[in-house]
Amino acid sequence: MVFLMTLVLAVTLSAESVKRVVRSEGVGDITVSCSESAGWSLSASVMQECGREVVTVGLVSEAEAVPPSFDVFFYTSGADVLQVWTPFDERCQLWPFAWGNARYLSALAYRAPVCAAFNNRDRNRCAVAASDAFHELKYALTVDERTCRMEGRFKFFTTKESPRKGYEVKILIDRRDVFWGDAVRDAADWVSRTAGLKPADVPEAAFDPLYSSWYAFWQDVHAPVIEEEARLAADLGMKTAILDDGWQKTESRTFYSATGDWQPVASRFPNMKAHVAEVHKAGLKYMLWLSVPYIGDESQIWARFKDKCLNITPDGVGRLDPRFPEVREYLISTYERAVGEWGFDGLKLDFIDEFRLPPVDPAIAQNYAGRDYKSLPEAVDRLMKDVNRRLKAIRPDILLEFRQQHMGPAIRQY
């Protein structure tokens, strides 16, 4: 692989809005714009990599500080573009020009920083990706209907992140005339490789037909009914079942105000280990649903962890702060009990995307006291890697299921 650097810029930024432009062979000018840059220096470069442009943007500060928000954008022809594919739930659609906004969102547990524009012959016209699969970023490919000019835009640090002295991100711009699906695949591989993210080993059972209690019963689940469902599901060719939400609660003020203790409701599951054995007897592997971040003020564990939350909603539901080592240990030990003591073959770990910093991070006023991480994405990453490692120590072929949107390069590690 040969890299050819075409241009490098390095400037020290003032508090004023600053724009710098680097020249690309493929799409022309690429603009880096930073509007709150006091104390930070910026570097920007463009390289050629296998027929694609790679833009590298770096931020450096002498003192640890919250990184500034900045945009990276470029313009290219949209005349031969029919649609844009994104890893979101909406259909492929080329959206009108957004005037500086960015429609799509990516973070550690939310989608992937990739999209691709293609024509009516399924040929790629412009695929883009970012190497940062951890922090929240916004991005889009949009078009000006009057001129057929297409804009690619990435917006970084639109929400506050933890203080640091440096940050670097790479952006891929791929205008090769290839099948657009190949461009998407190559972009996803590029993100994982560039960010050093290795997907976890996936057991064969993960590809088997699966039954979930949620779609038939919502939170109204009971051991005898689920055991009968398991027998019926096995007869229909299912290989795995998920016991979803409801096994740990009967009545609570709100959906999750009693969440956090993770003990079976005796009236529904009087003997969880025996219940798991019955599902196994039906011929299915068995998985258990848990909500990772939530803890409610009706739970017994509330007094212990209410001061270790990122925020607490008006209805009494807190989102735990995994930057506290004791929070991570409590969650992991809970999962170990479900697998080691009750005999589940795997877990559905839900709502990981709800680990988000509030507008005012409570850790700042506390000078990060008791926390061994300042960065929330890094703490979530540590939590999930430890979950994977310790559950595999109990059951090497552990099954871990995530919500549909938890599918990006970072989440695939777990």
C-alpha cells in the first residue's frame, strides 16, 4: 500500500471561528471549520490510499481541556446520484441540502459512521466514513436540488466530551466506480482497521433461528407459559429463546423505576435455575434480558448507587455512570450470576446507547472523584470488554445479544 501526502496544514487557533482548506485530488477542496478553538492547535492533511482520499484532522492543547466542536465538509457532483445508503432504519434516500446540518448520528453503541451515495446502476459515487466509532458524531451526504451539488459533512463534538490534550480522526472519501455494497463493506473494514477495533469471536449458535418472549408477551411473562412456548418453538425449528423484560418485576410506578436489583419475581419465576433447565429440556439454548444502565428509585440497590449516576429522570430512573469501578463490578457480577448460577447460555444486554453525558457532566463539579475514567465511551468500552472476558471464563461459547442499532465497529468487539 502506497500513501502520497498531498497537503498538510498546522495552525494555532484563536477563540474566533477559523476555516482552513486542504486540496484533494478526488473531490477538490475539503474544509475544516472550528468555531470555539481557544487554546487548541489544528492540523489537517489529505492522503491517497488505494484510490480513496483519507483526511486526517488533529487537535492538540497544551493543557487538558474539553475539545472544541468542528466540522469537516466537501462538495462533489450529485448529478449521477440516485440514493444514499445509511445504517439507519429509514429507506435509502438522498435528502435535500441540509445547510450545515448533518442528518445521521453515530456513537459507540449507536449505528456506524458510514454512508454511501450510488446511482441507478448500483455503482458507488461517493462513500464516506470516519475512524471515530466511540464518540458521538453527526454526518451526512445531502444534495442541493438546484445545482446537483452534493455535500459530505462530519460534525465532531457537538455534545461535550471529557477533557483531554489531543484528538485525531481520519475521514475516508471513496469515489471509486465499484458496486456500492463493496464500497460500504470496504468502508466498514477501514473503520475497524484504522481504529484498531477487532470484532469478537461469534459462536455458531448466534446464527440459529431465535424466539423472543417480548413480541408475544411484552412484560407479562411467567415460567409455565414460557416453558410451553419453548416446546412449541423447538418444534418449529427454533434453537434459542430469549426471556425478555418482565421477569424481574410485577408492578412499579414506571417502566424502569424498580430496575436494578435483577432478582426474579417469585410469583412469576419461583425457581429460575429449574426454569432454565426446563427450557434446555425442550431443546433450546436460553438467554436473559437485562437493561445495562438503568437503576430505579424503587429498587433496593438505589441507596447504594443513586449518587453514581450520570443523571436521574423526574420519574426516578437513573443511568449508572460506568466510570465508577464499583458500578462496572456490580453489573458484571450480576451477569455472572445469571450465567453461572441460573444456567443461562447468554444475555441480551439492552440500552447500552443510554450511556450518554447530560448537558452538565456531574463528574466535573466532583473533580471526577471515585472515577477511574474521565471519558464515558472509554469506560463503556472497558465495561463491555470485561463483561465479554469474564462471561467467557464461565461459558466460552457465551451468546451476547444487543439491540438492533448496536451494530457499529465498536460494539462488534463485544
